[in-house]
Amino acid sequence: MPMARFMPQLPDRYFANVNPDLLAAIPFNAGKVLEIGAGAGALGAAFKRRHPACLWVGVEVVSEAAEHASSLLDEVYVADIELVLAKDKHERPDWLSSTATYDAIVFGDVLEHLKDPWAVLRALSDYLADDGVVLACIPNVGHWTIIESLLRGQFQYTDAGLLDRTHLRFFTAATMLESFRAAALVPTKIRAREFVVDAAGFERFAGAMQAWIAASGEQEELVKRRLLSLQYVIRAKKSPSSGAAVVNPRRMVIAMLAMAPAFADIRTRIPLAAYASLPDVEVHFFERSAQLPELAVEQPKVLIVQRQLPDSHEQWAQTVQRLAAKGWLVLAEWDDHPDLFASKVREVFDRAPWASVKACHGVMTSTQTLAQVLTEVRGDDRVLCFENQLIEMPLHPGGALDDDQEQAVEPGKVGKSKLPKEQKLTVFYGALNRTTVAVELMQAVAPVFRRFAQLELLVLQDRSVFDAAIFENKRFVPQLNYEKYHELLAGCHIALLPLAPSFANACKSDLKFIECAAHGLVCIASPTVYAQSIRDGVDGLIAHDLAAMAQSLEQLVSNPALRHRLSQNARARVRAERLWSYCLEDRLKALEAAWHQWRHPTPHRSTEGLG
């Protein structure tokens, strides 16, 4: 049972005021979830941004909190779970009827408040789907601050925290795991939530405990991690029988080696976070070099190498062969045509053109056009086309979460009362490798910006484009990380997506559209790439030249109803089609099939003399 130490850390923006580790542990594709202790609904609301189609049932004992949760969740019930479970099964409410099953049952800081948490775990495990999971976040009574207090003869209850006066039960990691096993549940993952609340105090305490740590025979680092663990997040699934030995038949191990991690979260960290949410998948994330875990040869496992540019075909092929001998399937993650590489990157690529693509067992990419190129380069069809998906829907521009703000809007159906108030309109431009066409676009749209005082241009990263905008109402933002980039998008209203017609550009994905659309930006885009994604006049505008792009911008400024309709439709489109929760299982199955079928050279092609 692995400690989840290698899961990629996603930005804080994903979590708002919820427990990020508990949220990350809920399978992205869970279709029906029961949360005991739903509070005000924050966790369920956050998860439904990841999987809008999920039915989330919240149970909360505090009526005021439940009332707030009812505005965010599908079903909310005011109930004491122990009193409900004390009833005969045929007398229980519908959400615990004899036919009720859940893909996940969640306890966020709840079990320690129950009189008999062991009985609750046993009873609710009957309501798990066959492949369902139980998740819990539980405070650690073995935290160093409590041990130090005990050594001083103190055990003082507080209004909140580890010794909250409402806590009835106390657990360490070991007793937590025992509780799950006694309830016929097999723990599959446990994640420590470490917080250094008093660094100097901890160092003094750890120093004073050195003799005991040495005498215990345990590794000092492991003991310190246990002492620093404020809480544990545990994930478990059904066991055939109570007390069964803990086994962890891992369905798949997925390792990601990001060789060019900047601006690549959508192809590296985010996919791994989605896979890691599954109880039988283990993930590892590395940047630029990797120390892969030693695993049985027969264990299904995939190493995905993003943007690898080897100096030699033969050397990389030998590396792949060594990994294959250990049972690894090695896939090249390739998301751009080399004609779009910066000059220095292209020089490295040209030393051994397409080496990683040819020498790996197969390739992953994001568009059918680029997949066709890679198929021709390889000489086989070992190419997985996984289009870009978002991990979640951002909050509505107005901060709302409710579904009625996510529905598609038909022409003429928007009343004035629903239109946003007139305000400053921020027009976003931010893309790599588009400087030439974007400079020309700035000249085309300049009259529109001069005419409408409420318009502001925001240019991300490309100073040449910013300088080409000859008008005053503009703002430049330098390079941002993925988290800050999305914060920037959240404050914008319209996006300009120019893309010159070329074969290399046609290989690009529609990522900019789905990122902007998810935030409610109305996209004005060139037909290259975007005509295949944007439904012109429905969820965006297609402009066939730069003059038309300027005209479309003026149209959006002058017509708030049109702007509102396109914005809502774009968000609804992403919400319904472009989230990881919808494709997770299919993609995992594709990786499983590739592991079984691709770990040997293609029969008609040798790995020697690649070039």
C-alpha cells in the first residue's frame, strides 16, 4: 500500500476552501458519491466542478450548514448517521435503501466525532458499488504537539484542532488502518498531511527524542514524518471478508517524465492527477530525470516521456529496450510539430530527428492531424490521440456554481435582466509562436480599441505584440505559471486567437479555446484549428481574416446579449465535453491495451538504424 508521495502537486486554485488531498483522492469518474458530514457543501461543490454529471448526496447533522449545502449539492439530508444506521434496513431513508449504491463514500474529519466509527464503517461498506471506495481524512493523535503535551502531563481540549472538544475517538495511522480492515475494507492508499506549525519547537522536540528514536530501530526520517503528520487521508475498497490481508493489486503504474515541464501541465501534471484519483492506479512524476520504482515485470506499467530530444537514435532505443526488459511500456508524449520549435530547440531536435518518437514503443499526442504525422514517421499505428482536457470547470465569472448558469443559450432567449452590467471589457491575447500574425492583428484592431473606451487589451508574454498595439488602453503581463495564467483568464472577457494557415499550425490543438471558454471568454478565432472546435455564432466566432476579426470584436462590444450568449454556450460546451472525468476510464483502458500489445518492436520494422 503506497504512501502517495509522488503524486504531482496541482496549484492551490483547484481547491478553494476544501481539503485538497481528500478532493484528489475521490475518483474523477465517480458517478454517485455519499458524503457524511457534508458541512456547507464545499467539498462536493469542488468535485462537481470536476465531474458535473456526478450525483452528490450530502448528509449533515447541523441544519444551518445543510441549508447552505443544499444550494450546491444534488441532495442534502439533515441527519445523524449513527441514528439512521440504528434503524432496521427497511426503515432507512431512500438514500440508504436496499438498492442504494455509491461509487465513493466520504468522511472528511468525521469519524473522530462518532460514538462508534467502526460500526459506521462496517454498515456503510454494504452500500459501496463493487469497485467503490471509502475515503476518510482523520486527525493524527500521534502528532508531536500532543506527545509533547502528554510528556508534560497535559491533555487539554480546545475549540478546534487535533484536540477539538467534540472529538470522541482518537487514531494513529496504524489504528486507522486497523479500523478499516475490521470493517472489511482494504486500504489501498494513505497520504500524510504534514504541517510544520512550529518549526523551532519541532526541532527541539525531535532532538530531545533522538535516544528514543535510535532505540526504536525505525528510520529517523519515517518517525519524523509520522510526528509531523497532522492528518491522514485514507482510501479503501471492499474486501472479500473481514480481516483479509491487505493486498494492493495495482491495475496500472504510470510514471511521467517531463523533459520540458514549463507550460506543459495540461499534458503532464493534470493527466497524472486524474489517473491518481483511481484507487488501483499508482503514479509517479519526475522532471528531467527519473528514478523509476522497482516493480515486478508482470506489473502493468507505463513510462510517458514528454518532449524528449535524445542526441542519438541508437542510445535512446537501447534505453527503451532496457526498460522493456523490466516490463515498462515507454511512450513518447509529443504535442507540437517541430517546425514550430524555437530555433535552439530545433537545433537539438535536428541532431537526431524524431528519435524519441521512433525508438519508443508508441506515442501520445493531442490532435488527429499530428497523429497522422507521427504515424508516418513511425511507420506503424502505435499512436494514441488523447485530446486536451481540463481538470475542472473554473468558478463562473460571477462566482456562481449553480447549473442554471451553465446551460446553453439559444439566440434571442437572453432577457435584459440576465445580462451583465456594462463594465470594462478585457481582451486577452496570449500565445506562443504567433508573433507575426498577432502583430498584424494589433494594427487591424487598433481602431476598435480607440473607439471604445471600455476596452482594455491584455497581452501575455509577447512584448513584440504589446508594442505593436498603438493605443493607450493596454496592459502587459510577463510569463506566468499555470496557476497564475488561469487567474489572469478569470478576469478577461474576450480572447483573440489568431493562427496563420500552415500545416504545422494545423497540427496544433484547440487548447486555448477550451481554456478561455471555460472561464467564459468569448473567443474570436482564425479557422485554422479552431473551425473544427468552435461552432461559429454558437459558442464563439470564426474570423477568416484579420479585418473580420476586428469587425467581430466591434460586434461583441456593441452587442452585450450576443457576448453573453456566446460566453454561456462556450462554458456549457466545455462543461459537457472537455473534462477529464468523462474520458478517464477510456484512456486508462487504452494504456492497458498498449501495455499488452506494444512492448515489442513492430514486426515489419527494426529498431536499428533509425533515422
